[in-house]
Amino acid sequence: MEPTLIESKIYEIRGQRVMLDKDLADLYAVETKNLNKAVKRNPDRFPPDFMFQLTEEEFNHLRFHFGTSSWGGSRYMPYAFTEQGVAMLSGILRSPIAVQVNINIMRAFVKVRQYAFSSPINQAELLQLKEQIKLILSRQSEMDDDIESLNKDQETNDQLFEEIIKSIADINLRLQLKTTKLDRIRVKGYLKYESDK
């Protein structure tokens, strides 16, 4: 198993380096649902600092930023396992493959950590990147608000349009009633007599 393949599956979410359940399941050669079932059978081994479920916003950001679209029509938000959570997985997935994969994953986490410490990025660049990300997220939020506002305006316009159509139909009906000649009922056989003077 290529170490670079494993390293490419390590993401930073909530300030922690994590691997996602689907990627781990692929590496361990098990189905994601079976991996998650094994974890759920051992909840005391996976406190929140070992494993957490991504929010929809985090998941969408991950898909957008890293192009992780292989989840397709996932019906749940994926679980993220920290380095400690991955180590704990080896205790519940007892197979020769799981042991070897776990060793390789631990090596990958160490390599990523070493790279992060030796990276030439300085604090000022990091702060600048964080500010840019905040600005992008802020603009995205503003755009979401604008879209929501446009949708509300469209609903209001649709309601006004319906009211105008109803008013026009009402006016048209009234005009038709005023211009239509009403046939009077004539009673035959009634004669008008003049009185003698």
C-alpha cells in the first residue's frame, strides 16, 4: 500500500488531522457500514476527540475543496477519525489486513505531522490564509442570504401577480355584466286600459 495514497486521505477538520470512515473502510477492505457498526458496538472506545461526525457544512467544504465527490448520494454525514481513533480501530477490527493497514496509517500520520512542523509557512502567511478563508466564507454566506432574499422576493412577486390577474378577471367580469343587454320578461295578454274622462 502506497504511503502517499494514505497521506492523501488525511484531512484537517476542526483543527485536527483526520481520516474519514469511507477512506478507512476502503483501506481496511470492509464496507463503510460494517466499519461504522463495529464502532457503534464499542462507543466507550471512541470519545469525541477520537471520532466525530461531520456537519453538512464541513462535508460540503470538504467535497468542494478536495474534490471528494466519491460519496455520491450518501445518506449520512461521514465520520472523521483522529489519529487516536484510527489507532483504536485496530483493536476492534482484528484481522491481519487491519493490523498492517493500521501500521501504515500510523506511519502516514507521523509523516504528515513531521511535514507540518518542517513546513516553511510562517505565522504571518498562516494568518493571511485564515483571513482569506474567513472572507470567502463570509462572502459565501452573503451570497446565500442574497439568494434566499431573491427567492422570497420571487414568492412575493408571484403572489402580487396572482392578485393582479384575479383583479383583472374581476374587472373584466364587471365590464361584461354592464355591457350585456338584459332581456326583460314581457308578459303577453296584459292590456293597458285608459280610464274615461
